[in-house]
Amino acid sequence: HSVGIIGAPFSKGQPRDGVEKGPDLIRAAGLVKKLKAQGCAVKDYGNVTFEEVANDEPIGNVKRPRAVGSANQRLSAAVHAVKNDGHTCVMLGGGHSLAIGSIQGHAAAKKDLSVVWVDAHADINTPLTSPTGNIHGQPMSYLIHELQSKIPVLPNFSWIKPCVSAKDIVYIGLRDVDPEEHHILKLLGIEVYSMTEVDRLGIAKVMEETCDYIFSKVKKPIHLSYDIDALDPSISPATGTPVVGGLTYREGIYITEHICQTGLLSAVDMVEVNPKRGRTEDEISSTVNAAVDLIRGCFGKLREGNHPADYKMP
Ligand code: ARG
Ligand code: MN
Ligand code: MN
Ligand code: MN
């Protein structure tokens, strides 16, 4: 695997600071060294820098639209460049509003994508349905073709070109979905494996069905958008919107192992790690280490063990 890492230390798509520390914490936990040790070629592109936006007044109830629009435009260019260099892109957030730029930049390089969204939340509110006004609860709505007639004009959002079809999206791990979001998911017929389906089918069947679904017509590159709050808060408590009843560590890792073996993983987001939401050092390190392990699973680390193809027994 050839991996290009981009940090996006940005927190303004949601109200809690600390999430901008995610990229450097995940690096400090040894991400690059560990990926190299498992045989990956890794290039770290560093962190995207963001412009200060003054007078970022809400539009309707949408909070900090100018800062979020501008940050995502920069991120999108950075992801596009990593994809043009031929790497699988790993975007370290930051909050989940960054999926706008990450998916947009990925789509600019690869055209047609499948999106696998692993999260407690659907993040598909439109600016008009959002109960909180936080853009990290809305990124999918800006990207899905079928929703564009419902998206009002926002400052610094005009560069966004809807790039994903409802039929090319699979959600896994949902357990906190707003009524307005539930309506959208049903209206568009989006494929959802909520925690109920994870309970009913088991994670192996969920992943088998996920791949059958996304590969049923053409095999498109996969964008895996992984919100750390998909995992149960007993594993990843240091996050802004934890929800009980989440994926176990094993289920979370299984998802990455399965997506890896498709050979079609093209970009990964790892978002919403927020050290300021951890109550102890252990809570923070457990969350950060889970993020690192999930990324390692995306790039070939197997629990059965691995060895290099050219290994010679002494
Ligand atoms: N549904 C809620 C909202 O729209 C919560 C979203 C949480 N999103 C996240 N990326 N953690 O505000
Ligand atoms: Mn979430
Ligand atoms: Mn499969
Ligand atoms: Mn999310």
C-alpha cells in the first residue's frame, strides 16, 4: 500500500474545541512508523492550514459557514493532490464537517465513488433540517446529487459540486439519527446497517452485504469515512458526541479488514477524536490508539499476523 496522510486540524464544524488536536495526537501515537512497519510506503503531507474568518455570523441556524466552507475548499485541494500522486489518502480530522472537502477532493480525482460511512450519526441533515446548526451533522447533504434542490446558498460553499449518488452510500453503526435525517435516508432509499442490523446479522454478514451492494454494478473506488464515535464510548470516549451501544473494538476493526481486502479502498477519513473530551489520560489514549488501529486495519494489518512476501526463514 502507498499511503498519503493529510492532517486537518479544524474544529469549527462543531461547538467543542479540542478536536483540532486529532491529527497530531494520532501521529504522536506512531501512525507513520506503524504503517511502515507493516509494509506500507507512507508520505506525510503535514497539516492543511486554514484561514481566519472574521464576522462568521450564522446563516439561518447554520453555524460558522464561511470558516467551514473555506477550510473544506483547502482540504479538498490537498486531498485531490494526494490522489493525483497515486496514494490512498488518509485524512486525519478534525470534525466530520471535513468529509465535505475530503470526499469532494477525492471525487475530483476519481470521479465516481462509493462511500462507506461508519458513524453513530448519519450526518445528513440539510442546513434547513439541522436541529443544532452544526455542520458536522450535515456534510453528506452537500455531496448527494439527489438533495441539491434542498440546499440553500451559503457563503464559501459555491465551489462544492455534488458528487455522490444516494445508491452509492452505505451507512454502518447508526444509533442516533434525527427524525429529519431518518426521513431523508428513507426518501432516498439509502442502504443503512444500523446497530440493529449489526446485532441481527453480525458484522461479518453486514460487511458481506455492504460489498455485495456497492459492487453490484461497477466496482468504484471506496471512500471510507470513519467517525471514531461509531465505536462504543467504552473504547473511544474522547469524542464530542459519544452515544452508548456502539461497535465493539473487534467489530470496528473487522470493518477495516474487510474493506482492505476489497482492494478498492481509495481514501479514509478518521475524524472526531477530541482529547479535551477525555476525562483521563487512559480515555484519551484508548481513543487515539483505536483510531491508529483502525487505520492500520485499512492497510493490511491482520489479527492472524502478517509477514513480508520476501521473508526468508533463517
Ligand atoms: N445529528 C446531530 C446534528 O446534526 C449530531 C451530529 C453529530 N455528528 C458528528 N459528526 N459527530 O447536529
Ligand atoms: Mn458521529
Ligand atoms: Mn466483501
Ligand atoms: Mn460523524
